[in-house]
Amino acid sequence: MKRIGILLWLAFSLCLTASAQLPYHIVLLGDSNTFLGGDACDKPQGWNKWFKDLAKPKSCRSYARSGATWTHTPQTVYDTKENVGVISDNNVIYNQVNRLKEAVEAGKQVAPDLIIIMAGTNDLWFSDKRPDCLRLRSSDIYLPPVKSIAHYKPSELTQLTQCVCYDMELLRTAFPEARIILVTPPQNNKNSVDDQVVVGNYIAGCAMEMRQAYIPLTEAFDVFYGPDIIPAGFSKDGVHTTAKGAKVLGKYIYEQVKAIVQQ
């Protein structure tokens, strides 16, 4: 009997090991490095494939688009059909939020428990097309008497911090039970490290302003890239991950997300 009990305990333990590490319905929003993993998060060039393999969630789907920015322009409107793969007025996280909402309303997507957003690289890289990107700090958005900016049109919000907070407001309204985690942009060699840190700090400031969690990749550059990301084989062009770089980045983000949700 004792041996049977031990065997049953081992079998139960193995079942637990095989079960979800992050037992949630997870949705990912972002730009090209997330888009590379595919909508189903199954392509090895994207970090989300490796994240999903480790997390073993109930479901995991990406609504990311290559070329996406947080920041809007005066021409940005609601548009869930455009898929151009480059920076544009409507290729913004706001419209990924809208596509997610439409998918849930149509019964094509389970309402998420966890929403992870990694974006910001293109806002800085194409600063000539996003000239208002860094003119306003997050601490200036909700100065009294302002309590919400959700009533604005997207075309009226053209600064990075406004757009980050705006999208989080929309997500919190649509999915009040979901947890949101922002991930600051990964290292690239197209912009100075100092500029990348500034963008990351602005995004982190928005997360703190909205009382949401964030993962500051700017504090962990050497964890997954090191000083030269192309010769090291982590990136093919200095911005986009190879499968090698995506695997290390996905593992790192998984570990950080797991630590956050277990707090």
C-alpha cells in the first residue's frame, strides 16, 4: 500500500509539472519582435513562442503588428483592418486593442486574464514621424482635475505617455479583471542606449501611474544580448531577434512575468 501511495503521489506530481505554469488566457500586443512569433505564438524568431512554451498557458495569442508604435498621429483613427507591416498613422497599439475587443465580442477570443504589451522601439527609431513622442511625462497626464483621458479621440493624443495611458484605460474598461504588464523595448543598435533608457523610463512611468506592473528590459540588456547583438547571433539586423535571441528573451520575460503574478 505504501508503494502504491508513493506511485500515486509521483503521478500527481508529474501531472502538476505538465500543467500550466501560468494558467491564464494570455494576450500579447506589440511590434515586430512580438509579431515575428506569429499570431499563434509558434514561430521561433519571436520571443513569444519561447514564452508560451515555458508558460503553458490556457491560451496565448498575439495581436502584434510589425511597424507598430504606441504613439498616434493627428490622422490616427479606429482601423482594425490595416496590416501594412510598416509605421503608419493607424499601425498603433490602440488599434491592436480594438482588434482584441472585436475578437472577444465576436466570440473568436476568450477574454484575457493577462495582457502583455511590448512596444516602443519604433516610436524612437522613427522619431521624425513621431515628433511629439517624448514631450510629456506620465506624471503630467493626470494632474487635477483630470482623472481620465479615455474620452479623447486617438488623433488628439500624439505623445508617448498619453497613448500608453490611453490604451491601458481602454483595456481596463474592456477587461476589468485582466492584469496588464508592460515590457519596455529590448535593446537595439539603431538608437543610443541612453535614448532607449529614456523611452523605457517613460513607459515604466505610465505603468506606475496606472498601478500596473512592468518589466524594464533596459535594466537587463546584457542578460540576453551583450555588447554586440549581431555577431553574437541574437539579432539579424540589430533590431529584430533571431531564434537564438528570441529564445533567451522569451525565457527572461517568462521569468519576470511569473515573478510578478506570484507576488
